[in-house]
Amino acid sequence: MLNFSRARGITYVLHIGEVDAPGPDMADEVEETIVRTLAALDTGAELRASFYPVQGDLRLTLIGASVPFPEQTRAAVETRRLGEIELIEITYRVEDH
């Protein structure tokens, strides 16, 4: 993902908590979500992503201007607009993976 974002001229920052995805399905889904988001951003954009535990589940946050709504099938998605910044919170239920 770092090479992909650099090649596209996007500033990408990833913060990861102490807990990893419980298996390859969730890990793949998180990675695909981040890559799709990076692919949709314009050159010069900035994306900050965080992946951390929340009440027994795992949450991916995506923060940046013009961050597109992710296509999710098994996760709860909430969005908030803070001025020009989009905040997207994607919560993965650990028991579903």
C-alpha cells in the first residue's frame, strides 16, 4: 500500500493498534478497502487510516478530504463530515470472521 500511494502521489499514514485481524478474510477485506480508497483519491490527496480494537470488535477509520464511501458487505459503516474532511468508521465484528 505504501508503494501504491507513493506512486499515485498520495500522502498515506497508517496507525495500527495492538490487535491484528483475527484471520486472512478480515485482513484481506481491510487491505482491499484501503487500496480501493487510495485508488479513488486524486494525486496530492492525504489519507490517514487507523485500525484498532473497539469493544471486542475491530475498527478501521479513514480520514481525508473526498474519501469515498467504501463498499462493505459484512461491516457497519458510519460517516461524518467535519468541514472539508470526511471521517469514515468501519466496524468489523470479530465473531463474523
